[in-house]
Amino acid sequence: MKQGHVVELEIPSAPEYVSIVRRAVEGLARRMEFSEVQIEDLKLAVGEACTNAVRHGCADNDLRHIAVRCMVMDEGLAVEIRNDIRDCRIPTVPAQPDVTREGGFGLYLIRKLMDEVDIVWEPETAVVKMLKRLSPTAV
């Protein structure tokens, strides 16, 4: 795949659509010749980001959606997950998750699995930007 190729998806903000995004990212990663471990890391991180967007998005109607943008780059694959967040608080990402309670591992996992992660809070919109670099042996 050539640098600069962009794949964009827009899915309803519902759990049953997250697997579509995971499969699309897996397909791109395979075409880019990521290793199997890297592909699994990408699928898990993107799935967690989409699940968080579904679970924590704060739009107040049934027309909510999640926008996904994948950008092929020479160094790897950049993925952005964007969703509505009206009246939500900015999440904190602990250095270590609290293993005594259920949940709260998503952002922690994303940061551990991806090479770069940036969470941007814009007016009424959250964007999780992630980059997974190709390993030197993958190309």
C-alpha cells in the first residue's frame, strides 16, 4: 500500500458495529505486512477505542456515530477514532489500572499496545489518535 492512502468508515455508535472496524484495520495491517503480533495489538487497541466511544459517547439521540480514519504512512498505520462527547469529562489514564474494580483498562491498554497515542478533546468531540509503527523486519 502506498503512503497517503486513507480509509474512512462511519459506523453507528453501537457495540455490534465495532467488529467491522477491527476487521477493516486487520485487512489494512495485513496488506501493509505488519507481523501477526502487531496486527493483534492493532485490532485490540482499535476495538478498545471504538468500544469506549460507544460506551462513553454522550450524544443525546439515536443518530450517534463513530468516525474512523486510517492513514497509511511509510512508518506505519495511523488510526483516528472520533465521536460526540457533549457534556462529558476528560478521562484520566492511570499509570497502573485499578485491578480491584471492573473496567477502566481501555485507555491503559491502548497506550501499552500502540507506539503513539494522543487524546484530543475538542468542543463536543473526542478524538483518539493512534500510531502503530511497522517493525523493521515487517517491510
